[in-house]
Amino acid sequence: MSAPEVLIFGAGAVGAFYGSRLAHAGAPVSAVCRSNYAAVKASGFSIASPQFGEYSWTPTRVFPSAAEAVAAGVRWSFIVVTTKALPDVSDDSALLDGLVGPGTAIVLVQNGLGVEEPYRQRFPHAAILSAVTVVSASQPSPGRIDHNRWTRINIGPFLPDVSDGEETHAATAQAREFARLLVAGGVKDASAYSHRKLQQVRWHKIAINASFNPSSVLSNGTSNRAMAEDPELAEHVRGVMDEVLTTAPKVLGAPFPAEFASADSILASTRRNVSGSRPSMWGDWEAGRPMEIEVIIGNPIRLARAKGLEMPRMQTLYALIKMAQANRDALRKSQSRL
Ligand SMILES: NC(=O)c1ccc[n+]([C@@H]2O[C@H](COP(=O)([O-])OP(=O)(O)OC[C@H]3O[C@@H](n4cnc5c(N)ncnc54)[C@H](OP(=O)(O)O)[C@@H]3O)[C@@H](O)[C@H]2O)c1
């Protein structure tokens, strides 16, 4: 059997890191780039990692756009979407038209909730795999990837309408194959989960992202550790986390697994974090880029409301961060006209 052809769609920090590990496992891995296209086409990626050291990765093919990837006529086994999830800015699922063929699995390695839905609607016959990672990675310059910490990634089939037979569903087998490839590429803590458990992981990560990310921006760039150490901010962050952690089981119809961390233990481990790092939403805010507000804060609120549940702390953050972004963008626009 030939090795599965993998296409990384949006090869930034996360896409290049996991793409390089899949390539290490022996898969031909290609990449659709955008602002880093010229650099990656010329010299590939150079990656620095505490686990894997300094290494370079040259994708099998490098494309400047999805249209160019379509023109290559490759039969993709996995299309790994690692763009930022910005449904209020663009529907990236439309860019995969012509790339998804029989047997293609679309793997969404993105933060947030509801990221699968546009892909499921556009490609009802394709396997949609949902993936959550806790990796910490960045791209400080085009083609240069800093893998800072952690590798864990969980992958599950997205099968919201399948109550029986998930075990024998093709998407379940594809999720396991994708996890197997990552493990073979050195990502020892890659593992395949069921649809339900993967959605539980997504909600659990929302507790962290939806509390720390906007709070950092709204408090003018406070680091995660400083938020966990400041008494008032810690109380606020704990309140948001608790709100998400108590609402999610009601939305999902099942309690969280006992091993999932509580708000207090997340705060305690954040206090031990000596890196002084800030959430990526702060980086997006500072650089004037759109923030993943809708998938991290808006969609959880909407999913809860669909079940008759309100999350007032989340709603407050949503209203404030959305308006902060609108005001920032309006100011930049008016300044650029001067
Ligand atoms: N970085 C982390 O440590 C981390 C950890 C956990 C989860 N995540 C999640 O993983 C996802 C990816 O994050 P990231 O940090 O890897 O973001 P990133 O570094 O900004 O990478 C996204 C890449 O996608 C490219 N892209 C966007 N639209 C494109 C298009 N239409 N065609 C081709 N390329 C396109 C971007 O190009 P441009 O440079 O032109 O914008 C960029 O290179 C996000 O949902 C994030 O929340 C990230």
C-alpha cells in the first residue's frame, strides 16, 4: 500500500510542526502556504524543538494557493486544516472545493467549537476528523517554526448524527490511522478518541482559551501566569472556567471524564509556568489581526443557548472583546486614510 498523501492547508506554526512529524513518519506531506510561500518554496521550514532538536523540513510540494493544489491533481488521503478559524472573516471550507475526493479525510486542527460544521455541510460525504492540540508553537519569521512546548494532540471522528456504529465508521479508522502516523513521527502523545470524548476535550480547552485569551487582551497584555497570580483576575478567570466546565456537560449530555483538570488545578499549573507567555489572542490583537473570537467565545455561547443555557461571564467577555476588535479596526482604518 502506498503512503497516504497529506496536504497541510495553512502551513503556519501548528501546520508546519505536525506536517514535519507526519513527513518524518514517511508520508509525502505537501503544504499550502500564504505569506510564507516564497520563503518555504525557496528553503522549506526550519524547526527548533525541545523534543526533536533543530531540523529542516522540505514539503513534498509547496503551493501558493488552494487553486494551485487543485491543479496538481493529487488524490489526498488527509487534508489537514491549520488556518486560524475565523468564520466571521472567511469560509475556508470553500477553498477545499476540488481538493476533497473519494476517501479524503479533512482533519481540523484548530481551536474553538463549531469549526467542523462548515466542512460537514460543504462535504457531506467526506470524513471530518476533529483534532485538539495543546502544542505551543509560533512562526517568528516566514518558514522558521519555534516549537516551544508540548506535543499532545487528540483526534476523533466528527459524527454528531451517528449514535450506533461509530466503531465501524470509516472516519473512526481514519482518525486512528492519522494518530498512528503522528506517533510514528515521534508524537508519542497523539491519540484517537471517540466523537463524544473529542468534543469534551474541545469544550474543556474552551474553558482555558475563553477565560485567559480575551482577559489578556482586555487587561492590556497580562501574561497567563500574572492572571493566575493576581487575586481579582484569578477569581475572574476561575469564574469563567467554572461556568464553561459546568455548562459543557449539560450541552453534551454527559459528565466530563474524571481525569479532566478542574479550574483550580489549571490555575495552579499556570502559576508554575515560568515562561511568562501570553495567549496567542494577545499576539493577534497587537498585530492588528482578526482574533478567533467567534469559535472560542461566540460559538460556545450559541451552543449553550440552543439548549436554553446562559453563560453570563462568557457573554460579558464576548461583548467586550468583539467591540474592542471593531474599535481597533475602525481606528486603524481611519488612520490609514490620513
Ligand atoms: N500556535 C499554537 O501554539 C497553537 C496551539 C494550539 C492550537 N492552535 C490553533 O491552531 C490553529 C492554527 O494556529 P497557528 O498558530 O498555527 O496559526 P498561524 O501560525 O497563523 O498559521 C496559520 C497559517 O494559515 C495560513 N493561511 C490562512 N489562510 C490561508 C489561505 N486561505 N490559504 C493559505 N494559507 C492560509 C496563514 O497564512 P498568513 O501568514 O498569510 O496568515 C498561516 O501561515 C488555530 O486555530 C490556533 O488557535 C495553535
